[in-house]
Amino acid sequence: MLIDLISKYQHQLHEHTELRAQVNTNRAVTLVRGNLVTNSRSDQSGISARMYKNGVYGFASGAEYNDESIRAVLKAAEENALFMDSRVKKNKGPLPKVASGEVKLDRDVKNPDQKLYIDFARELDSYIAGKYPKLASRVVNIRADSMEKLLVVSDGHNSHSLMPRSFIYVFFTAETADGAPVELFKVFGGRGYFDENFSSIEDLYPGIEELYSNIMRKAEGVYPDAGYKQVVMHPNLAGILAHEAVGHTVEADLVLGGSVAAHNLNRQVASEIVTMIDFAHSALGEPAPLPIYVDDEGTPCEDAVLIKDGILKGYMNSKETAQHFGMKPQGNARAYLFSDEPLIRMRNTAILPGKDKLEDMIASIDDGYYLTETNNGQADTTGEFMFGISMGYEIKNGKLGRAIRDTTISGVAFEMLKTVDMLSDDMKWTCSGMCGKKQPMPVGMGGPAIRCKVNIGGR
């Protein structure tokens, strides 16, 4: 656990200054057909300081965490801010003030032994090999990471936070009748240390069986008919849609860069049943998958309403962009490593559920597709998106038909969202991914099943 060496320097902080100590840990174990091919542990730690001066920032960091390093980065950050101000001369006023306070660490820091990951992976792989001999190949990949931050600011909230995550990725490969490979994977786990999320491989048996059944169906599947189709997206796709296709367009730094959201504030960008929120630390009465209470500028985190009843209502901001747009900063500025400056990032972004039942949504389609799994996704600031579909089914006359092979869907987010006419009354969260906007960052994403129209690829 980080020892607090920085609070005693708070009285030296002026203008707007952030002083942050941080430790990032990463653990990985991978078995390919029973062979150990990855066994890694890494830790990155250090100290950074950032000072705001008349519209510019000075930033400095150091890999050593001691008093000498703290004094050095504070001095360098101030010198950099003064230098930038003398050259850029933006002559802007001070950043908006936020409430002062403190958020303390609410749990213990752990460091599970590497042997725990290896033994669990071997036991799970052995079970899969014995249970499913028809598989052409199998991979068991365990990943665990954590971010511990100690933050002191000149104005705002000080905080000591910890975000551990642990996951097991299981990849299956099967062969079609003509010998072509098909692949599918499933992720288990979430927030928490490995020994908290995984106590026994027996708990994974139902999910492993579902994965095997799905890949066997996929091996017998067909290619979809390309075209503009009515589909039902599983909640797995709703989350990535919320994050990639919409979320990035309403990050205020990208809005300033000319994203499609720049000229759509307070305009209709989706059907009236669509509401989308970037949740801070709780969502719909439950903890969010990755709760954030204070961001790395010392701003206490609040939910950011992005789309309300189909109308674009706001952006995700830093203190600086909130001042520019006349909005309230709500805690969206985060940094991945101690040596990174905070950027505007999503936290737990989701489309809210509706009132429909999944079975009714499927039954309402005469000729379309039920898309259940995605393996990648990308979008740009115009809102154009393309997602890979790794699992899905035909819908014929309101009933599920044959499984489909790998394909893609594409569209323009703010146009596609206007075709949404049904949302399921439940939702699902995922938090296994990393957002790759300049720096990686753990994020949560979620949503309900969605009935809409998209372009789907064929063979």
C-alpha cells in the first residue's frame, strides 16, 4: 500500500496543482493447449505533479517516490507552467472551484502469489481438455491489474483510491465440416482481486458449457445476408455501442476537436426512448462496475447525463473544458500511469434499460438477426462505427434460426440510434476492456438489448 508522503506538501500547492503518487500492477498467465506461454508480473510506480497557469499546464513526473523526488517534480511542474505561460500567453482566468473534501481508501491492498494464477489456469485447462475433446484448440488466459492512487490537490478533494480487476478469458477453436476454423471466447470476472472473484473452477462450469455449445453451433452456422437489416443487439453490444460509437464523440476534448457532437447539443440524436449516462460510482441503485469517487484533478465524481430521451444534453469534461462550455465538471479527468497527465475519460457508460422483453423483441422481427457477441469495435469522431460480430443467430418469422459466422455491423451512431424502437427491461455490465484513447484506461460499459437497424456484412 502507498505510504502517504505527499499530504505534508499540500500547504505548498498554489494556483491549481495536483500531486499524485501511483502504483499500477499487472499479472498475466496464459496456457495454450496446456502449455504455459505467458507468466508475467509488472509494477510501475512513481510521483507526478501538474500545475495550471493562465490556461496552460506544467507537468513533471519521477519514478522514485521519496521526499527528494516529490520536491523535484513540484519544482519542475511549476517551472514548466511558467515557461508555457510565457510562450503561449492564453491569459485565461483560474479554473472553476469545486468542493473540498477527502475520500479515504476503503479496502486492503493485496498481492496474490503468481502460483495462484498458474495453478488455477492449469486446473481449468485440464477440465476443458477432458470435458471437450472435440475442440481443435483452447486457450486459458488470466489477467489481473490494479491502480492505486494517492492524490493531494490545492483545491478540491484529496483521495486515496484502489481499483483492482481480475479476469479469466477462455478461447475455444472448433472446425467446420470443411475443416475451416471458427473461434469464440468468453470472459469471467470483474472488479476485485483474483481470490475474491474466483474461489473454485466449478463456478465456471455453466459458462464454459455455454461457450462450448455456442461454438459448436457456430461451426455449423451460415454467413448472414449482407444489407441494411433489423436486428436485436444483445446487451454485450449495447455497452460497446455506448462507449465506442457515442461516448467518444461527447468527450469534450474531442468535441473541441470537431466531433459530430459539437453542433448537436440540445438536439435530437436518438429515438425518444434512448437515455445514456456516464455513471460515476453507482448505477440504478447498485455499485457501478468500476466506481470512481474523485478524478485525478480532485473533482468529486457525479453522473454525467449525455443523452436524455433522445436529446444530447451534455459532454464529459475536465475542469478546463467545463469552464469553456459553461458546464459543471463532474469528475471525468483520469490518468493511467503516474507519468501520464489526466485526460477526459469515460467511467461507466451505459444506455438505460426500457420496458420490453427480449423474447418479444425477437418475436417482432420477421427477417433479421440476433447479435450476441462482439470481438472488437472502432468508431471515429464522426460517429461512424464498425463492430466485429463473433456470434449471432438468424431471426425468421419471429424465431431464432441458424447460428451465423463472423461478420461486421456498421453505421453512423446518431442515425442508427434514431432507429431504436425497443429496449429490454434488463441490462448487463462489462468491465474487462481497456479504452485506448492515447493512454489505456479501465472502463465499464453496459446497456439493455436493443432493437434497431444496421448494416450487416455478408461472406
